[in-house]
Amino acid sequence: MGTPEPITIRRGTPEDGQAAYRVLWESANDLARRIGADPIPGTVDSSYSSMRVLFEHLAETAAEFWVAVDRSGEVVGYARSIEHGSFFELTEFFVVPGGQSAGLGRKLLERAFPPERGELRVIVATTDVRALGTYIKNGMSGRTPIVSVIGPALPATDAAPSLGARVPPEDEALAEIAALDREIAGFDRGPMLRWMADTREAILFRRNGRGIGYAFVSSRGVGPAGALDPDDLPVILDEVLHRASIAGLETASFEVPMANGVALRHLMGRGLRIDAFLTILLSNREFGRMDRYVANSPPIFL
């Protein structure tokens, strides 16, 4: 019998959730230390408790989910993608520190994000230059940096009445949110939108009976959110800050494309700050209206 391969790559399962998250946690915190950004707070176990619902959903609905395990059976890397019609997004791609230059990442990426899949291909990538180089060689181009804007989740103002109303998952108005999201984000989320409305508060903003924007918020995070007119973003973001506080968030984090100067200036004016940990939106072609969009937080998918 020959010597077994030190690393085996296999399809991921829902049972790999916490082990995969440990790889994300170790890799992201290693990068945060190197660039002087805030680490993911708490321990792996405490942090995963807030991510469990998302990880279980992604494991059950992923287009591709692959894990790399060592001889002891420990997960040392993983990659995952989602697909909605012609939209194909690499949601996660992480290898434990120390194993990131051994060809393992390339093998995971080939399986989770094959080049022939998707008319619109999207990645929200960290600033790890090794991974960025790989993405660019595979036909992706940078569109905009996305910054984490972090600060207290407190009611921002009581001056104006809210234009937002909660939309239950089964409500017909969710189709109105879906239409706004398609126009602003530039792609169709498909059934994920209903899951988001199940796990977060879906808010539809109307003026004179017409939809002007939308947002999602819960104790696990905020976003995505957007407005047809960037000038309407301040009232939407204030409502999100208010509802985040009610949901129990002490600190809110917004993933804001740097093309969206209106949102950045408004949130910073409310006392939030830009963290050093940023991501970069890459795609194979132009899409969406990032000057009026706020991405999902935590930044697992756009």
C-alpha cells in the first residue's frame, strides 16, 4: 500500500459547517492582524453561534461546496459558491494560515468556481494578494472596494416619521422588494430573497405609494439595502440603525461600496467609522448600481 495523500478534497456537507467556519475565522483573523484591522470578536464557538443559520442555509443550497481535509480528518480549507439563474458567486474561499501557497487553494477554486459557469460571475474578495492574482488571471476585474463601516446601533433620529414598513416573507410586497433589488444590485437572488425575509426583517420604503428602497436587518447583521435615488439613502440607513438597536445589536456593521459616497458620508456623520478590513468587488463584467447599494453584512455574499 502507498502512502496516503496528505490532503483529500471532497464535497462539503452540512456537518462540515463549524469546521469550515473555523477555517474562515482563523484565516480572516490572521489577515486582520497583518493589516491592523479589527478581528472577528469572541471565540470560534461563540462567533459561529451567530453564523450557524447562514452556514446551514449555504450548505443546503450551495451550487458547489468543497472541503479539504488532512490525514487526521481536520478541515484545512474550503470553497463555496451560490447560483441563481445566470448569476454565479463565490461566497467563501479560505485556507488555514500556513497552507495558502501549497496549490490547495487552486484545487478548491477549480471545483467551487469553475470558469465555464455563470454569465455574471461575482466575488467579494479579501485583500489577500495571492487570491486576487488568481481571480484576475481567471477573467475577473475589480469594480469597487467595499468598506466595513462600524459603529453604535442606536436610533439615529426621531425627527421624521418612518417611510419603511416590515414585509413578512409571505407578503406580496416581497415581490416589490425583489424588483427593487434586481434593479439596484443588478442580479436576481431567486429563492434566497425569501430566506432572507425569513431570517431578517425585510423593510420596504415607499413614498406616495411608490417603492423607493429596501433593507434587511436582524440581530445577526444588516443588509443588503438600496435606494433607487441615492438621496433617499440617509432615511433608509437611519431606519436600519434604529431597527438594529431594537433587534439587540449594540454595534452595527455596514458593508458599503466606496462608489456609494452618500451612504459613507451619512454613516460617518452618525459616528460610525471605517474599519481597516475591506473587501473588493470583482466580476467578469460591469453590473448593478453600486453608488446606491449596501451589501450584506457579514460580507459572505453580495
